[in-house]
Amino acid sequence: MIPLRTSVTLIDPPGATIGIILALVVLYLFQASLPPDVAERFVMNNALVPARYADPAAVARWNLAPDNYLPFFTNAFMHADAWHLLVNAWALWVYGSALEQRLGMLRLVVLYLLAGISASAAHAVAHPTSVVPALGASGAVAGVLGGFAFAYPRERVTTIALPVPRLVRWPALAFVIVWAALQAIMGIADLAAPTAPEKAAGGVAWWAHVGGFIAGLALGRLLTITRKEVRAIGPALGGVRAIGQARQAAVTIGGGRGAGAVVAAPAAVNAIKSLEQARPASSSRTSSRSPWRAATAKAPWFRGGK
């Protein structure tokens, strides 16, 4: 299931999401520019090698510092190749740009970083003797997906289903449940597979996904706010209330029964029409004061799958 878009409309530019993606690209280009031997050392020092904290022999063999815990953080910005980077950056854009509308820039960055650290911790616990460097943003992105699921359980996620390519629109909560179940199943199978310690976790870090996702769910609960949505409708609130009062009058005059309500209804309907025509321009989500809103309103890939 390849995520294509969500049904969340982007009101504000997702600056934090774009900034994180740029950081991923810049670090990958730097890493790719290094000579092979220097690049290998760079990866061993900055990617997560769980054995450095649990196996003295691995520490001596690879000359790793057992008291260096920065890789729990730095590995979430590193990637093995361009395809690895592209997949994670795209998933971050799909879910992160939507979640940022609810959290704001700073809270999204906090969630990404803490989810990445939690993903690293889960991987280290699941494979404490692995000397295979674990790197990639997938654990942190899984945390962003968890936060998205908490913030928008009733929205839709459009995916490309394989092996026969076709578009499938999922309720966000159903999509996340299926995705998380697959990660857990694959993680259990990974633990049960008979592998040599040095080859452990040489493929996908399933438990990093699980750990990041759980952290994202918890952080979504702690960080999600709705204040931005309240501010967005603030200028139009007076008009909304006036329209609501007129609509209420149309059905409640005379106790909502008999001829009184029927006679009063035309006047109330006329009041509604006049209020709707006179409502402030600031109530529009594509107000001319926001070029981003006007531009994205015309772009179907920003508007989502509704």
C-alpha cells in the first residue's frame, strides 16, 4: 500500500514538514559525496549499531564509543540510498503536512524527533547484539502516522494497492490498524527467524516502526490542539451565529407547531439569505489575504481525495 494523499485540506504551508524533508535530502547528499571508506565510518559512527551498547567485542572490533547515544537521534536523518530516502520523504509529506495543520510547526518537529528516538530504542531492545547499522526516517515517519491517526481518525487515506495498481480510499483509522498489524506480524516473524547475531536485523527494522508508531499515538494525544481551527473561523463567528439564530427562528417560532411557524418561516429564510450574502470575506478558506490558501485550493493534490 503506497500512500498517495489524505483528505485533509492544507490551509497553511507545512513549513516544518518541508524543513525536515530538506534536512533529510541535504544529509543524504553529504553522505553520498563522501569517499567509500569515509562514508562507511560515517555510517558506523552515526547510524544505530545496537551491539555498541551491549557487546564489548563489537565495540572493540569496530572501535565504537559505548557511551555515545547520539545515534538514537541522528540515524533518523540518514538513508542507505536514494530510493530509501524517496519512500520516507514521500510518506512524511503525505502524513506530516496533514498533521502539521493540527499541531503546528514546533509540535510536529517535537513529535518527529521523539518518535525517532523511541523507534531507535525499540529496535535496540529487539536486536541488542546486532552490528548491522540501522538508519532511516521510517521509525520517525511511523510516529507521524500515529499522530495523524489520532488527529484525523475519520479522514480518508488514498493509497495505490499492489500488485495490480489501483486506487483504494481507506478510512484513516482502518488503514492505520491494518498497517500497524502488518508491522507487528513482521516484527514477530523477524524475532522468530533463526539468524546469526551479526546478521540480525539486516533487513527492515520492523520494531522501529512499531516503537515509533506507538510513540506517535501517545504524543498525538499530548500535543494535538484545535486552537488553530478556532482562530481560522474567528473573523466569521459573528455571521455564523447570526445565521444560526435565523435558522433556529425558522423552526421554533410558535413552538415549532401550527401556523405560527409556517407564517414566520419566509421572513426567517429571507434573513438567512441576506446574512449569507453579507458574510465577511475573511470567512473564506481561500481569502485573498492568504496566497497559499488560494493556490492550494485549486490544486487537487493538496485538497485531498474528497
